[in-house]
Amino acid sequence: MIRTTQHTLSLIAVGVSLAIFSGSASAAGFALTEQSVTGLGSAFATGSSAASDGSTIYFNPAGMSFLKKRNTVTFGANIIDPNANFNDKGSTNAAALGGANLNVNNEEGGDAGPVAIVPNFYYTRAINDTWTAGIGVNAPFGLVSDYDDGWVGRYYALRSDLKTININPSISYKANNALSFGFGVNVQYIDASLSNAIDFGGICAATQTAGTCAALQLSPQADDGEVEVSGDDWSVGFNLGVLWQASPATRIGVAYRSRIKHNLEGDADFVVPNNAATGNATAIAAGAGLVNGDVKADVTLPDSFSIGLNHQVNSKLTINADVTWTNWSLLQELRFDFANPLAADGVTTLEWEDSNRYSLGLTYQQDERWTWRAGLAFDESATPNSALISPRVPDADRTWITAGFTYQPSHKMNIDVGFAHLFFGNANVNKVAATGSENFLRGNLVGDYDIDVNILSAQARWRF
């Protein structure tokens, strides 16, 4: 018993270590759906109803009771390669600052989507004939974007890095041969770091006389500083599910993941341009509260609800369908509360809306060693219009086309591989720098994005 416990703890530790990698959002908002390689191959149509491997801990914990072998270990990794290129369509600074072209260096930011790795780990173990326990470690939310320093939207975003680690101990109860229930606890860590440029020349022009700004050699767009805000937090949520074998060929799953509220605490670090670091310019920065200090932010990560169907057409072919709703309307704004009383709250209006993902997948069991998968999904954007699209998360409706396979080299091991290509719809940006608005000194950001994502995933599964 002691040896088994030590073995289990060692596997959990490895899973936590793997989950420290950053993620790059591929589902709506900044959600990461890539929690299963077998699921990816069928566009996650299998999520709440298939119970094909240990990833059912995340998608529907009731599925642990339906695993063919309930003692399993799964290690997976997803390589996400997003391409996000901004096309400037005439961005300008605030009219009060002259309305000049913001793209003074003719920079559009480059490819803002760096490659990211999203790993996951699952362990399940039968307790007795009716109870199965398990634990999953994954990253359900994540975001990485990185623009060139001089790009046209630098006052909105430079670098964004949000990562989560979710530790999900779960248990399932098999009420009878047709019905099971599952419940899990989610212990979640979040770490976020966001940066953007600050137009110190614009601040001077808006708050001081022209003579003062000339003496300090500060002019709009020519003298940028920078701010980086970072914070982290631990919090707790839950997930639950029901799986019903409606007939020998048909299985229906329902699953819910709770929202998790995080109270992030961290630091705000400001960089003042060289010619603004002496004399009255330093006082200008201090008077606006642009000095290093503590910062807080409350972020509620959304709950979601899924319903899925798994229907076995014959001994070789299975059809899956899934609909997942995500409560993105919880995110109406992102607000940073600076400890410095002179600093106004940093606010980004989001006004996101709830979104749905619709998935359809096919699984073909060629023989005992080879299984093939294909899927199609449509994922709705959480951003309602072009005025609210953030360069940190240039969201748009997306269509998933996926494929994958499983190779079974032995009766105890499976190797799974999946690939997905995501086509994005229009991601137009039209942020207006109205007087008195949060965007005033950021300028008018006008343009659109060319976006697509490729995902290559692999995992290994052991049964014992």
C-alpha cells in the first residue's frame, strides 16, 4: 500500500511539473480545449460521452467508471502554433494630440502568436467494483502573445502571458451497468503578466504646457515608456458529470465545470523613457501614479456545460456529437487596482458574451492495433464586435478540422496522435480614442488580423 501511494504521488508530481508550460489560446476567449489527444482527433466531440481514456477526468469524471481498464496512466503534449498578424488600416493617436498616424515606424507587430506547449497528465485507479478514483493535471486556460516593441498597437498590448495549472482529483460511482456519476475538485493556480507601452509624450501634451513638454523634449509617440503588470493566485472550483448507457449502442453524457474566482496580487513595474527620468518629467510620471507598486485584480474564469452523444453504428464505426456552452459573459472588464492612490485603475472593457462550440466526430476501429479519427467543430467567438476585440486576445469565430489515430503496440499501451487546423473568421479591430475614455492616450487602433492555428498532439497511455 505504501509503495502504491508513493508511486501515485510521484506520477502526480511529474504531472504538475509538466503543466507549468505556457498555453496559447485556441478555443474561444483564452480557453484551452487541448486536454485530450484522442479528443483532438475527433474535434472534442467525444468529450462528455466517450470515456476513451483518463482525460475523461477533465471532460466528464463519470466516465472513469466506463473505462475498459480502470487503472491507467496518460501523458500527453500539445504543440500549438498560432499565426496572428495585424494589418494596420489607418491607426491614429487621439485627436487632441494631433491625430497623427500611430504607425510612425511602419510596424504592424509581426507574428504575435509564438509556439506553445500544453501538456496534461491523468491517472485513474479502481477502488472496487463501483468506485474509481483519479487525478488530472492540466492547463484549462492560457494565453501567450508577443508583439514587436514599436508596433502600431503598442499602447494596447506588447506582451501577454497567462498560464494556469489545474490539479483535479476526482471520483466516480457506478450506480449500475448503465449509469454512473462523477465529481472532481479543481485546485487551480493562475499566473499572469501583461505589458504595454506608455506614451509619456502624450501624457505631457495632455497635462502640461507646450513649453514644458518642449523643454523636457517629450512629444507624442516619440517618447514611450512601458508598464508590466503581473500577479498570481490559487483558488478552488469543482466539476461533475453523469454518463448514461441509454442502449447497448448509445451513450449520453452531461458535464459541468464550475467558475473559479481568482484574486490576483502582484506588482506594477514602470519604465520611464530616458529623457523623462530627470527634473519635472519624473514629477509628471509620479503625479500620474506611474511608479512601481503593488496591484490587485479580480478575474473569474468561466464555468461551462457540455452535453454529448456517443453512438456505435457498428463494430467498427462510432459517431460522436457534443455541444459545450461557456459562460464568457462573466468577463465584462479587466480592472487593475493600483495601491498608489494617485494611479487611476487600469481598465480594459471586454463585455464578452457566452459562446458555444458544436462538434461532430467519427471514430473507425480498423483492427485491434489501429483506430482512426476525424472531426469538425465550430467555435463561436466571445467578443461581440470590433470595438471590443483586444490585441491581447484577437478573438473570432473559428472552424476546426481535425484528424488522428491510435496505435496499440501491446495490450497494455496505446500511442495517440492528433492534428487540427483552425480557420478563423474576420477579426476586425476598431478601437476609438474618445476624450475621457480608457483608450484616450492609447489612440485609435484600426485594422484586422489574419489568424490561423495548427495543433499537433501526441500522448501515451498505459493500462495495468
